[in-house]
Amino acid sequence: MRRAARVVGMLGAIIASMAFVVPDAGTSIVVGNQRVIAVLISFGPRPFARASVTAAMAEANTFVTRSSFGRVSLQTTTTPWIDGGAVSPSCAASSERIFAPLRAVAAGAGYQTSPYDRVFYIVAGPDCGFHGIEFGNEVFIVREPDARLIIHELGHTFGLPHAGASAVCGTWCVTQEQGDLYSPMGIGFTDFSAYEKEQLGWIPRQPRVARTGNYLVYPSNLRSIGRQALVIEAPEGEYWLEQRPGRAAPGMIVRLVNPETTSRSFIAPSTLLLAPIKTGHPVITPGQTFRVPGEFSVKVARATKTPMRLNVSLSATLR
Ligand SMILES: [Zn+2]
């Protein structure tokens, strides 16, 4: 069980974070049917309908089922609104003090949460200044959840950290912690990254480049799950090259992962390069070449259709 709590803001603001208690580093395989219950608890207002939560959960299931190639599905239950009483939970309390009274409210209304793999408490009333907190397999959400927020919080319960982005990478990256344009663990809602999918066990280990040559990378919506990314291992980390998701025309995006930054609760975060060649252009288009001086270069072959063909040239130090 993961013992970390995260506070989530849609703009990536981390307002608070809580204690790490139990070491639980390592793999983050998540496959199979996940039983998820959304418990609606009101401390006064009921600002949105149960049906809209049910619909958002269904959309989240569609997203996860597609992204995982059917390896994960969500079996979702949404309770009716339950009256939480007069005293709403303190947003500043410890995780245990937030979740214990919510569990009691659910149980008092006849909803046992223990059989569920993930529990979302969707709470109306408290004004917290953030959207949600994840702690182990429990999530506390204080606004109307859309599918993107559900997927994002679910990702945390799967062991995924925020997907970052950086415009500048020198000796180290200056990172926007939640800046990834494509991953739902960043600000995107297109698809989980190949790196995230490999860690979750949704696709097999992707090819690591050991020699100079031509390589094919398939779009993430095809079932060619063995070649959805190309990984170049360099001293500063792993470069994950993949097809920009959601588009048919070839275009390469690059993320950098330093495996040594795995935490007790989450896999190592990835950083999308926002300016791999020039400012304002995160996508490397056919004919362009991405270079890491002294290490490697990758040219995207001129073509109008995927799969993307990459010509990789490794320096002597990486061979
Ligand atoms: Zn988050």
C-alpha cells in the first residue's frame, strides 16, 4: 500500500504534501478489473448530479480500457448523495483525519468500501483550495469530477507521479512538475505515455537502442504494442521517443526519465521536452533531427504516414 498523499491543482500547483511512511518502491503493475466506488458525500450543498459523476466514471473506464489495450477495466459504482452531517472535514488535516470520517459516513449509509480496489470520496461543502488528494487507494475530491480528474487521481493510485515538462535541459532540467502536454498525469488527456504504460504492465518492455540504425515506432492507438517507443539509455537518464498521440501524421515527442528518481510511493517521473529543437515546438516533424551533443542524434524520416521511421546515430560512448 502506498502511503503518500498528494494535493492536486489543475495548474500543477502543489499546495501541500504529506508524510511518506512506508517504503514501497519498485514496480507498479496494474492489470485486471478494478472495482471503483465513488461515494458522494454532502456537507450541505449538492452542486452536481449523481448522473454526471456516473457518466464521468464511464468515460474514465473507456479511456483506461483503450489506453491499456483492455488490460485494465473499471467496474464502477456511484452512490447517491449521502448526508455527511454538520462538520465537514478539514482540508489541512492529516490524511487519516480526512479519510476516517468519510469512511464512517459511507459505512453509516450502508456502503462498505473495503471490497473495492479504489475508493473516490467526492465531497461537496469544504472549500479546500485544491481539487483532490490521493492517499494509497483512496481519493478525496472536492469539486465536480470530470473524466480527466478521475483518470489523473486513478493514475496516482496506480503509482504514477506527475508527468513534468521542461523547456530547458542542461546539466539538469528546469521542470514544470505537471506540465506534460499529453499525459493525464500532466495537463493532457490524450493517452498515458509509453513509459507509463510499460511501468504499469500494459505494454511489454520497449526496445532499448544498442546500435546505430533505422527503427520503427508505431502510434499508441495501434495494437503494435511491442514498438510504441524507442528508448535510448544515456548517462543523464532514458530518452523515451514516441509518436505524438492522437495524430496520424508522424511527429516525435521526447521524454527524459531518470530511473534513480523513483520515490517510495511513485515510479520515477518523466519530463517532456518542450523545446527539443527549438522553442515553442515540442514535436519533431519529418525531416528534422533531434540531437543530444556527444551522445546521439535521431532523424525523423520524411514520410506522411505512421509508423514513424527513426534514423538513430549513437556516439561511441553510448554504443
Ligand atoms: Zn496529481
